[in-house]
Amino acid sequence: MKPSKLTTWGRLFWMFLKTNILSTSGPASIGLLYKETVGKIMSEAQFIEAVGFSNFLPGSEALKLAMFVGFAAAGLPGTFAALLGSILPPTLIMLAVAAAIQRLQGEAWMDGFIQGLGPAVAMLILMVAWQIFRSESTKTTQARILLIAALSAIAFWFNVPSPLVLLGAGILGVVIFR
């Protein structure tokens, strides 16, 4: 007996809600989604096609995969059920964080907390960059590192606006990493 449309929509909603609560990133959720979908909603070949399709297009892999699986299982209503299950957890978390920040705005300790985040985020970015560049220690890579460091220091000292720094970094990336 084939399940009703409402049951299929509920299953899609629950599957993506559970996946997005248990896994915080798109690529990490693929294994869990594989277990939840293959043999129950779609074949392994369809799932592999869905993953390939979601990696091909720009945007969030998790949302594209939800749309593909939802549509394959139950058409357009299935797409909306899967998307709702995917976006509900991060949306509720962001609303809770925004409400907490709004409520605590103006507190002296909160201002210090926010100011402390800047160096922590900068250090996190530096650590990731170090791990990426440490894995490739050729002379070409070392020259690239020095160039990027020098240009970053110049942008910092001359207080270059962030959008221009990002645009320049993108152009530089195209030139030196092709």
C-alpha cells in the first residue's frame, strides 16, 4: 500500500528537520540523508544524482539536496516540506540569538564580549590559512603567502574598505591560483 501524500510530506519534513538538527553542515549531512532516503524514498542512483546535482549548482548544498529529494519523492509540495524541515532549525536558532542579543544590547559585559570576538575570529581565520598553506610548502606557495600577507598589511594600514579588499582578493586569487 502506497503511503498518503500527507504521510510522505510529513516524512520529508521530519527527515530534513532531524538531519538539520543532528548535522550542522551540508556535506556532513549527506551520510545521514543517504541512510534516511535510499530504499525508502528513492533509489541509490537517484540519490547519487541528487548529490551530484546539488554540488553542481551554486548555493547551499543542503537546501538544493532537500529540494531535489523532496521533489523526487512528492513533487512541488514535497519540495516545500523538505525545505521547511531544512530551514526551520537554523532559522529558530538565529531568531533566538538575535532576540538574546537585542535584549542584552547596551550591557557593559556584552560590549566587551563583542569586542573580544574580533580577535578570536581573526585568529580562527589565521589558523585555517596556516593549515591550508602548511600542507603545501613549495617555493611558489611561500611566495604567494608573502604576497597575500603584504597586500593584507597594506590594506589594513591604509584602511581600505572591505568590499574593495574582497574584490581585490578575488581578482588576485584568479590570477595567482589558476
